[in-house]
Amino acid sequence: MLQDNYTQDLPIFKGVTVKYFRESEDNNSYEAFIEMPVKEHHCPHCGYTTTYIKDYRLQKVKDLSLAGKPLKVTISKRRYICKNCNSTFTENNPYIKRYCHFPQRFYFEAIKETFNLQSFSAIARRFGTSVTSIIRWFDNINYPKAELPSCIAIDEFKGNADGEKFQCNLSDPVKHKIIDILPNRDSEDLCKYFLDYPYEKRAKVKKVVMDLSTLFRSVAKKIFPEAKIIADKFHVIRIVTNSLENTRKRIQKEFHDAKRKWFKRSRRLLLKPEYKLTDEDKIELNRMLNSSPELEKAWLLKEKFYEIFRKETRTEAKRELRDWLLLANQLSVPEFQHCITTFTNWSTEIANIVGENVSNGFIEGSNNKIKVLKRISFGFQNFRRSRNRILSLI
């Protein structure tokens, strides 16, 4: 029983003979010596079978760690000689492929690590190999163009790859999946990309969600004639809240220091929806609004704007938005002039938000993860590599 070689049963040494397996003298690693059993081999040149051994060659390779310690393997390779054509060849070895420096599972585990949020340098340190090797192995991965879903979301992010400052993120907001990463945000290049899909596939896209970008809207109208363009609710409301904040900042400059600081500390009450205010909040809010009639107008416009999204149909929402624009023109708060211009141009897309449960939430979150990946990797110069890394990660 004590003579049994249990090392032979390890899955990593399947198909080979283990001559010894031991701990190194410094106790920092494991060492193994393996060889193939002698058997007949077919000559790769003439097909003749032979068992004549010409010589032996030793190859030292590094395997994955075992129990937290590196595994160093020495392989004894036999070279056979064919008596028919007098050519020599090396025996086949299931442990490691020809011309490889590591076992196949070593490559698989290293590439699998690139699917996590970490840099190539961190992976190289963990596996004890060079950064260029990790990058070279990863570059064998390539993702083809995916099918277009019925609902897509599009947004830009600052990628700085291949000389282009911005890249585009194309995602499925329903299944929470990135469809593709595009090299730039040029309208002509975007149209070329989407026109590679036949019209039948583009016609299946029924919804396109985006922030208030006229560039993306013009492309969507040309490429997806059957789709309904929906403005992202967060970006729409943010324009209103920013206008309210700018009004507060302008007005509080006229106050003395104590009141100005109190105004700044209490700004959350202005942004909070009225139905969420407690009785104490309402008392504080009234004190703020009584300090400036213009601030009261801005707060009223903010609350009235929320009513648009409480409507049940698009027609009612569009009518409510039209009434809001008339009210904003009558109240004439300077900071809301940008809202009036923008919402007039995007009235249809804003009304389309009502009754829909899709937004740019996922794509904004994935853009944030892309920025983290870019930061820990100290940027990406190669667009193809950055695209494959993003699609592997998210």
C-alpha cells in the first residue's frame, strides 16, 4: 500500500509517467519529472511505425501553482528515428503541445483572468510571466458583431484609443448586455457600421434610448425608421434640477455669509420632490422660498415638470410638456431658458418616456466600469484590444 504512486493519479499528469514529485530544497516550490511511456510511433513523413529512440531532450516548463507554491516540471522528451526514411521526430506529449512553453491549462487560466477587472500587469505578476505574453495571448480573442436586439441604448465615453477621443457604447438596456463598442462617434462611421446589417434586422429595432444628443438622434432616424426614440429620463430631469441649482447659486450670492451657508446646506430640500418632504422639511423649504420670489418660481417649474411623467399616455404627457413650456416662458427665470430651447426640440422623445420602462441606467453603469478599467490599465492605445477587453469584462 505504501508503494502506491498517488501522484500518478493527479489529473494534470494524465497520460504521462511521473518519475518523481517532491518539494524543492528551499521549500518554495514543487518539482516534478515526467516522461512518456515507450510505445510505437508513426513517422509524420512516411507513416512507417518505429520504436527506435535516437536521443533524449529535457524541457523545463512552469505549471500552475499547487497549494500556493509554483510547480516546476522537467519533461524528458524522446526523439525517434524512422528506419524507412531516416527522418527524426519528437514523440507526442499530452502534457504540453509542441512549440509551447506552458501547458494548455496555463494559457486558459491566464486568459480567464482577463475577464476580471484588473490590469494585464497584475495578471502577469500572479502567473509569473511577462506582460507582453499575457497581451499576446489575449489578442487571440476577437468578438464578432452581435445581433441587434429590439431595444438598444447608445452613449459615448472617453476612451482615447487609436487617436479618437470618444468611443461609443452600444448596449441592450433590457437584457443588461453590451452589444458592441464602436471606434468613434462620427455620424458617417456610425451609419456605415449599422448599414452592414440588412434592413430586415434593422427594422426589428423598435426602441432607441439615448441622452439628449442630436448626433445620435439623427443617426437613429436614418438607420432605424421603425424605431421609437426615447430620451433618457435621468438626463432630462437633470437639466431641470441643474437650472434650479444655478438659480439658487445666483440668488444666494446676494445674502450675507450666515444665510448663504444655510442656503447651501439646505439645497437638498429644493431638489427633493414635494411628496417626499416631511412637515419639518416643508417649514424649512417655505423659509427658503420666501427669501426670493424668483427661487419660488424656479422651484414651481421643477415640481410642475415632474407632473409630465405621472401622465398615463404619451398624448397627455406631450400636452403637459407644452403647458410647462408656456409657464416657463411666462415666469422668465433666466436659468430655465436652456430648458425651454432643449425641451422644445426634444418634446416628442421626452413624451415617449411615459409608459416605457427602459433607460440609460445600465449603459451609464457600464461606462463607469470602463473608466475604472481604463484607469487601472493606464489607458488603452489599441482600440481592438480595448474593445475585446470591455466585451470580455461586461
